[in-house]
Amino acid sequence: MEQIARFSLSRRRMMLGGAAATAVGLLGGGAAFAKAPFLNTQVAPFYRFKVGAFEATVVSDGPLPMGDPAANFLGASKEELNQMLRDAYLDPRTAPLQQNNLIINTGRKLVLFDSGMGSSRLFGSATGHLLTNMRLAGINPKDIDAICATHGHIDHIGGIMADNGKSHFPNAQIYMPEVEFKFWTDESKLALADPDYMKPFVAAARKNLLGHGEKVVFIKDGQEFLPGIQAIFTPGHTVGHTIYMISSEGKSLCNIGDLTHHQVLLMEKPLIEFRFDTDPKQSVQSRVRNLDMLATTRTALLAYHFPWPGYGHVVKFGEGFHYLPASMDVSEVG
């Protein structure tokens, strides 16, 4: 028994001594443990998956910091918004929006949906990374054949043109509804002071949408204007806001643009309005009708402003909807 006790005591001292040595090493007092620097970097912000025979790549343009949620999400009290965000483990002081730009390779066409903020710093310095991230994803902007604009807001068309007047996508046609093009390129709107974003938004639209000539192609509601890509008009957020149904080999993905801006606030409470809506009531109608369609048909979606990469499904939930992000599969796409 005495021998066993001596063994237990020696073993306990050995364990304590090992723990102390580990602590010393972690604190920098020992030579046995190497120090690793903080890297402060992220992985390349692109993600690939398949839609039937099509290859989809989501490329980030960077986040849009939006500030106080109560200033942008209207129709609910600040307390209610705060509680919804806290319940979702989100910071109630801010509701940042991502910018998830979808690129579809059909095998014949390379199609970009929206183009980010470009060089504008209207929403801060964290945006404008689309071109860099496209190249990291192995995609040359010169290879883009088509740009499908969901609408004419600066964060969706701001990256088409460089500040020197040259196109970042010189071989691309631009597809959008005529009513949307005319609304945001209307020079008379530059004089409008209300809403406060109208002047910079119109200026950005004129910079990025004018001067392309026949490369701008006007599309119609329900039109399959490229093989496997159909336009669905969803007015309200803007006069000609459009979502795009992408279909191949029996699989579908809906690029929903700004049909809804937030994965919690405008999903669980879809009647909440958004500050940047041109017609808030019509926007609510379009949101509810099309989210219901996507939930009923079990169609996957790509949301421009949802948390990266914005790819998942919507299901009906109480009086609203619930967003279910798809599991990210990092195996080779094939």
C-alpha cells in the first residue's frame, strides 16, 4: 500500500509539473513551444456549387455597414427589432448587409448578377472587392458575357464602370427592365433632395448604365432571355426590381436580389418596410408573394444581402418565413 501511495504521489507531481511547463510555454517563458503570429486574414471570399449542369460561383464585394436597424427597418418598434436580433444572437446595434454577387457558367455563357459598389465609398471602405475576388476565384472580368441587374441601386450596378470611363466588363451585355433603366438614369432626379440618397444613386446609375449603346438589352417579365435564365418582375423595392430564376437539368436557383434584405427581420416579419424601398407597400406584396412561391416549390435561393454566401432555402414560419442556409460543401465541384 505504501508503494502504491508513493507511486500515486509521484504521478501527481509529474502531472502538475507537466501542466506548469505547458503554462510557461504558452506564456512565452519556455523554449519548447513556438510562437505563431496572428494572421488577421480570411480565406478567399468565393464559393462554388452546381445548379444542374451549370456552375455557380458566389463572389463577395464586401459588407455594407448599415448602422442602427431602427433607422432602416420601418414599421416595428426599436424594442421589437432589438429583441428579434438578440433572439437570433445578432448585435441589436447594427444590421450589416453582405453583397453576394452570383456568377453562373452555363457552359456557353458566363453571367454575372449585379456588380457591387465599385469605387464608391458611400457606405464605407469595406466594399468594392468584386474584381479582386473574381480573380481569386479564377474568373477574368473580361470573360463575362452578360450582367443581369436586379435593379439600379448603387450597390448593384456601381461596379460596372471604372472611374476612367472604361467598362470593367468590356464584353458583357447588360440586361434589365426598361422602366428600371429609365428611372435611375433620369437626369432630372439629380435635383431631388428627398430621399437623401436619390442624387448619389442616380449619379451612380448614370455613370454605370449610360454609354453602353446596344449592349443594354431590355427584358420583359417572364422572359427567358438567356438559355436557362428567366426574369420575374418584383416591383416595389424599385420600380423594376427583378429576380432571376436559373434552371438546368431539373434543378433551379432563384437569385432574389433585394426581395428581402435581412435573414431575420424581413423574413420573420415580412410586413416590415425598408428605408430604401421606392414603394414600401408594393415591396411587401412582392416579398410575401415570391417568398411564398419559393417556400411552396422548395426552390433554392441566392440572397444578395444575406450572410455569406447567401445560399439556402426559405420555409414558412408562423406569420412569416424562416431562412435555412445551405450546408457549405467544400469538396471539389463536379
